[in-house]
Amino acid sequence: MVRLLADENIPKSVVSWLRENGHDILKAQDVGLTGATDSDLVNWSLENERVIITLDEDFGRFYRQLGKPLGVILIRTHPPTPERINHLLSVFLTKVRVDKHTDELMVVTDRGIRIGTH
């Protein structure tokens, strides 16, 4: 099972929904990363082998610049309501085996799913 780390911008209700659906997910605040920099969040996720789930596009750029295997699920939807995020994640999780992409950038949008550095 893939272990996830939710950025602070992921609503608590989305984290709860993922937990209720059997996912191993921690929120940044759960591990003392409240207000942490993106760099701190990345380092913690790498040390603890967790894929970051976020709404923050900066993580896409971070992924490309890092040069290390980093798993990121970047959700792009407008408006980013918990209902829309849950819907996109539900579709994504039924179509993608995240355990096969734990070191890749996975972009989930209203229009589809992209995996890789683009």
C-alpha cells in the first residue's frame, strides 16, 4: 500500500475520506510540519517514503528540479472543493496503480491524468 502525506492545502475532509477508503495517509500537521516550507515537506516525505498529495503547483516544479525520486500527486481543479477533489481522486485511484509510480509526478485534472515529468 502506498503511504501518502497530505500537504496543508488538502482539506481535512479529503484526508478523512481517503482514510475511510483504506489509504495510509498523514496530514502535514500530524507530523509537525504545520507551516513548513515545501522543501521541508519534500525532505520529510523522502525520509519517510511517502507520496505527497497537494494542490500546490510548486511541487510540480520541485519534482522536476530535485533530481531525486519523489512521488507527487498534484490535483488541479477549479474550484478545489472537497467534493471535486474527492471525485478526481476516486477516478484517479481506480485508474492508476499509485504503487507503480511512487517516484513520479502524477497530475490529476478535470480533463484527465498525466504521469511523468511533463
